[in-house]
Amino acid sequence: MSEFPHEAFLRHIAACNNAVLPGRRVRVILGGRPVGFALPEHAPTAPLPDAVAFDAHLAGLARVGAFRPRHELFDVRDEATGHALAAIDRGAIPLLGTLADGVHMNGLVRRPDGIHLWVARRAPNKKLDPGKLDHIVAGGVPRGLGPRETLVKEAWEEASLTPDLVAKARPEAVLAYAIDLAEGLRRDRIHVYDLWLPEGVTPRPNDDEVAGFDLWPISAVLESVARTEDFKFNVNLVLIDLFLRLGVIDPAGATGRRAAMALQPLRGRHGSA
């Protein structure tokens, strides 16, 4: 179990929740419903009545180069009900601070010497956190798909894991956070899954987003999270949750209690896994 001080883990939780809202940002209103937060220079000058008006506002931001289109659409959701009201290019999400769903999967292996975790290294050409360590599978939930469907798609594209194998992944948590990054405001909701893999299964990159995979003892993962910034920022959040659930951080100890208290306000907001 962990002997690290609680600050080693609380710093990651705090870093993922550094956004002060509204701060300088103003509410983005679509169809009479709150959907985001934007800086005044990017916000609509008035509430947007419908998806057509929302699309027109996005087109205007794109024309002036306010964001780089990524040609992948996500849902814009009513924050109270979760209903999809419009679509947004993934590149514009941090600009308007709309909610975004994602999936992260812990790829776990039981070995005679203990629990191990598959760790991915992000490709060096990734726009966000190139070369950082990551989960075996992680990705955003695009328009028209749910978390489970996205998990299956990403597992094949990123790690060559088959749908029948990924079907055994168990939903374990939903973690939400609001972070200010150089690209803007990210208000993400991560659907966390655990998949226990047989020793003979080895993930292989199936696209250009992952440089490779390594199987780490869970103790080495714990040490990396506690002592370094090597993992992508939101991966740390999911791993701390995993450490508590597996007892790698003693949930009854001082560090575990503090970490669990810090994570609790982030759990299960805006829905469930």
C-alpha cells in the first residue's frame, strides 16, 4: 500500500480542477439552456435561439482563426438534462467550454508477482501532451455514440483489442473536472472502465495516435503518479481512483481518506457510466 504523502496525489486532483467559473467567462446559452462558458471575445453577443444560430457562431469563430477545426463532431448538451441541442467541432470545445464525454480504460493483468497495468505512450505528433503516458484505451465520445460504443471503437483503433474482449470491461466510475489549459476550458466527464486481460493478450497500436505499450507493475505506476508528471493530466485522476479501489492506496489511511474526499465531489456528475 502507498506510503506517499497525500500531497503527492492531491496535486493531480487540484490540477484537473483549476478552472474558476465563471471568472472572466460568460455563460453560453442555447435554446434557453446553459451549455458552456466562454471568454467575452469568443462568446455570442446574445443567447443563441437554436442549432442554426450556434452553427453560424462557430463558423464565425473559425473564419477568424479562433480555433483549428478537427472535423470531428461532439454533442452540445443541456447541462441540466443532458439532452443534445447541437453539434460542435472538437477543436472548438475548449473555446466555448461545453461539456464533453470521454472514456478511459484500465487494462489490468494479474501475474504471480502482483497486479500489472498496460501503459500507452502517446505519439510524438499528438497536439495535446505528445509523448506522455496514457491508458491502454482513452478517447472522446463523438456525436452519435455512447461511452460503451466509443470504448469498443477506440480499443480496436488504438490497441487492436477485439469487441468480444472489450465487452468484458466493467464500468467503475464517472469523474468530472474543469481545467484551464492553453487551448481553453475543458469540462470533461470521464467514463472509467476496468478490463482484466489474460497474460497472453498484448495490445498493438492500430493507428498513429499511440507510440507503443508497456506492461508496468502497479507499484511502478503508483510511483510515477506520486513523483512525476509523466502521465497525461487526466490519466492521473483515473489512476488515483483505481489505486483507491484496488487498495494500492490504503483507503482507510490518511492519504487514502484525503484522496477519496478530494475525488468525491467529482464522482457521478451529469450522469453515470
